[in-house]
Amino acid sequence: MRTLLNDRVYSLALTIGLIGLVAALVFPQTFPTFGNLSQVLLNLSIDTIVAVGMMILLISGVFDLSVGSVVAFSGGIAAYVMSTLGWPVAAGVLAGLLSAGLVGLVNGYLIAYQGINPMIQTLAMMGIVRGGALLVSGAVGTRVLPYWFNAISQSKLLGVQMPVWYMLLTVGVFAFLANRTVFFRRYYYIGGNERAADLSGIRVRRMKLWSFVLTSLLAGVAGLLLASRLGTALPTAGRGLELRVITAVILGGASLAGGHGRILGALLGALFMGLVSNVMILSRVTGYWQEIILGLILITVVWADLALRKQTHRLHPRRMLS
């Protein structure tokens, strides 16, 4: 039992269950309804898809602050290609994904091969890409998108909008890859001890490059789904998403020091954040206080992560060294 409680994924799932139970008792007419719960899943679907990529980055010991801007940029590029140039939906989707992948390629190359600090590089890229989103979408965004593009997210399966199913598919696929493939397992070795991973023959710089490309591609997918869901491409889309995503993955078991985390934890962390936001909305908490509370949650989980690592180092110094 103690082992299960020390498992971040298990303890987080238990916490989510308790929050859901209390919310159902406090708001019996609104919270436990199919409409409300499906809306919660829909709202967190975009964050979760990006969180999967961020989890892989944090496992390898780095992070990306530009993902929120990539969400806006990919949607803006796709909208520009489809609405302004008049190209088909497939071309717009491909252009959005390629633009997102290019951002990740630049980030990964400069960080892995040129040694630029990940925070500085991705923070600078966040501003550059947000400016690019404003250039292609304008201040008010692109508000007329093709029907078949909007249908990607606005259609439903079993009464639930498609982004929820895309989210579950993404989590399932990458959970399998992280557990079953040698390529993704290498990120744990890199995050645990980068020098040792390099000496063992793992091409650390190339692995880091691909992790940034993958994360940006997932952010691009999220941006396309968000634009499709809203029926418009907004240059302000994804603002604050990077902090929500980092909070979610740390809640889900990732460590800022690298080497730890599971893809399922990204889903559970995002679900926790979504439930907290939903309960605050039902409680009529103002948007200002919601931002304050979410910021306090981020500080708390980072502090808890540092405290747990110090305790583990004190109790099991040889395990931490290995």
C-alpha cells in the first residue's frame, strides 16, 4: 500500500477521484452530468496533447516555453493557406504541421547542437512565433474557415466531440511507445544522467533535437484542433498554455531534474487541472482568482518535487547516484 501511495500516478488518480466525489456532492445538479463532464474533457484535450510532448521533454531534462505560441501559429498558418490562398484543407493542415515542426527543429538544433540554454531559447522563440501568428492572422484572427476543416473537431462520436478522442488516442499511442520501444526509453537514461548516456553510445544531441520536434508537432496538432473547434484562428490562442502544461506534467510525476515521468501522468495532471478549473467555475470564482490559484498550484507542485527529491537523496543516496 505504501508503494502505491508513493506512486505519483496512483496518488494523483486517487486525488482526482476524491475531488470528483466532493464536487458531485456539493454540486449534484451540475457537476456529475454528461454535458459538464464531457465539456471538462473537451477543455483539457488541447492541453493534454501538448502535455504528452512536454512530458517527454521533461523526462529528458529540458522543457519548451514556446508551445503556447506554436498552438496559435500552426492554426494561423493553416487558416492563411485555406482561407487567404484558397488551397484545400489537406494543404492547410500540412502547412500548419510543417510550420510547427520547423519551430521545434530550430529550437532543438540551437539547444542540442549550439548549447543555448533551453529556457532562453524557447522563451525567445515564444515571442518570435507569437509575432508570426499575429502577422499571418492579424489582430482579430481568421474567422472564416472551410466546413471540412471545422468538422475535424466539431463532429462527434458517441456524443463526445472529436478532440477528446484524439487526446485519448495520443495518450494511448505514446504511452505504448514510451513503455515498449527502445527509442523512447532512451529519454529516461538521458534525463537520469546525460553524460553516462552519451558515453554508453546514445546520441544525446540527436535525441534532444527530435524531442523538441515532436513536442512542437504535438503543439501544432493541438493548434489545428483548437482552430477547428472554434471555427476561427486566433493569434491569442494558447496564451498561458505552457505554464498549465508544465504544471500538469509535474503533477503527473515528471521532475524538473529529468529521468522521471509517465505519459499517463500527463493525462491525469491535465485532468486534475481541468477539474479544479471546473469546480472554480461552478463555485463562481472570478477569473482573477482562478489565475492566482493555478499559479499557487504550480509553485506548490514544484516545491513538492524538490522536497521529494531531497528526501529520496537523503534516504537512498546510492539510488539517486545511479
